[in-house]
Amino acid sequence: MLMCLWSFTGLTHMFLEGYFVFSPDFYKKKTPIYLAKVWKEYTKGDSRYVARDSTFVSVEGITAVLEGPTCLLAVYAISTRKTYMYILQVSISLGQLYGTVVYFITAILEGDNFDASPYHYF
């Protein structure tokens, strides 16, 4: 079960968040790239992403480049019962916690005015 969790998490970070970090003009593209459509929809709920807020580009970049591959390394460590599997899982979890705290604290400090109308989704 843990291997499935870390595999899904790692691939999500590398591909989904990696696309955001390495495609700065995703919202301008008219091509049928699925990940661009995902991010366009996501930015309707949080405009900090379409504005390319440096905090989020940095956090998402660290997540995509460091945490994603580390999740896959954790899958390998768990499957081969390496002693460092616990350290990897704790460090990944702390990285996730850090990203979550930064996401919500910046919203609170900046007045949480980044979302679309609540009627947009109904």
C-alpha cells in the first residue's frame, strides 16, 4: 500500500507540478495538452498560479525536482527493505507539510483574495 502511495505521489509531483514549473506560459497555449487544461482549471480557483507567484513556482519546483524522485526512491527502498526507507518517508512527509503550510500561510497573510467566485463551480 505504501509503495502505491509513494508511486502515485512521486509521479504526480514530477509530471503535474513539473509541467507547471517548466511551462511558464501554460495558460496561453491553445494546444490540446491535457496538463495545460488541468492547470488552467486550477488557476480559476487560485490565481497565484497563473500570476506565476515566485513563492509557488519555487515550492512547486522543489516538489517536482526533489520530492518527486525521492518518492520513487522511497518505493525502491521499501521494496528492497533498505534501512533508509524510514528516513525517506519522514523527509518526504516533512517536505509535504512545509509546502502545505507555505500555501495556506501566504494566503492568510495576503488576505485570501485569490479565489474565483464561489458560484463559478455551481
